[in-house]
Amino acid sequence: MPNYYFHVKRGQMTVLDQDGVVLPDIAEAEREAARRASSIILCEGLKAQGVIVIADDAWQTLMEVGFQMLVT
């Protein structure tokens, strides 16, 4: 199973996920990104902005899940 990395990008700052998570497929990685974004929204409120960047083992971007996508 592949590793997926979930970097948090806010404006010009990106917090890199150095550890990654082993998941069966990109669909599960997308659900994990949505869970992480939801957690940030719960902690910081509905005004939280940014994206979770899903990357593969080569750190190539596969998908981005925006915080705002979850509240609209």
C-alpha cells in the first residue's frame, strides 16, 4: 500500500507532513484529508482557510482539499 502525505498550505506557508500515512488508495487519502481539514475547522472556526495537499511517495501533488469546500 502506498504512503500519502498531507501538507497543510495556508497562504504562502506550507507545513510539510514528514511522516505520511499508509492508505489503500487515493479515495481513502481524500477522506483522510477531509477529516484533517474538518479537525482544523473545529479547532479554529469556520474562518479557517487553506488547503490540505495530498502528495505521493515522490512528494508529487495528487490532489488538494480546500477547507472552504467542507463548509459550503
